[in-house]
Amino acid sequence: MSVVADASRSAALREAIGAHPSLHLAAVAPRFASLVVAAGFPGDVVVLAEEPGHPLLAHARTVVAAGAAVVVHADAEAELLESLESLGAVVLSSAESAAAVAAHIAAASHVRRSRRRPARGPADRRPRLSSGERRALAHYVQGLTTVQVASEMGVGYETAKTFLRRVRAKYAAVERPAGKRAELIVRAEEDGIL
């Protein structure tokens, strides 16, 4: 399991998770971007103890795409709550104790293990790339620099760089590392992007 939480919340969650016999904490980070590149991401369950808003929903979608269950520990307004629940996320009020959160994590983890699919080969574990990420990847693996990718796509350099960083993170999340251009070329070929 993985947790995104600030220092004060992560300490309480670590203690509660550590006290629960069926839970194993693989990664903890103060920001989602740091968690996605952690070795233990995503695990069976990812706890998002973040401020409610659009980034929280985007992070939950990423976790689901990576194949993990989501437990949100935040006070979400009705619209965000509905969107999170439609993803299958368990949403708990920030007033819930860390022990209660750990109990919900254990339940979500148990459900994930009981629904596990048969093992799949590497080509079957495809990350869900957005259209922008697919376009950036396609240009990059054809030998273009990040500056050239940005120009071809009609976006800024930082946007193109973000697309490529997300592609690498999503491949890592499905245990198909693609940190180097050569690895990205192999992944793009395996997934029919080239």
C-alpha cells in the first residue's frame, strides 16, 4: 500500500497501518508526484490524504489506472464525492481517525486480493495514456528532442516535458520501466504506438 499525506497526517497513518497485522506500507510521500515514482507504488491500495479538488480527482484516476484501490481521507464536496465514488474510491472524512482509515484500507485491500485477475504478460499491462501523452511519446521515440516534441504538438516545452514524465511514471506503475529513450522505444513498439 502507498500513502500520500503531509507530515502530521502521515505519522498517524503510519502508526495505525503498522499496528494492523494484515497491512504493509510500501511507500509514503508528501506529494503525489513523489509517490508515483516510488518503488512501492501503487501496491494494492493507495491512500490519498490530500486537499480536496481537481488534483485529488486526477490522482485518484491515476491510481485506478495503475490498478490499485483508492481510499481518500479528505472532506470532499458533493460533486467531488460523486466523482470519486464513481471511480470506486472509498471516501472517508478527514475527521475519521487513523485507526478507522487503517480498517477501511484493510477491507479495500482484502477485496482487491479476492478480485485479482490472472497474471498478465508485459504487453498486456498497458498504461492508460492520454491522447497528449500518446502524441508526445510517438514524437519522442521517433528521435525528436523535447523541444521539437513541444513544437510539433503546438504546446510549451514544460507541457511536453510533463507529458513525457507522466508516460514514464505510468509505465513504471505497471511494472514496465521506461526511464530511458531506448526503453520508451521498446514500450511504444510493444503497445503499437510506433
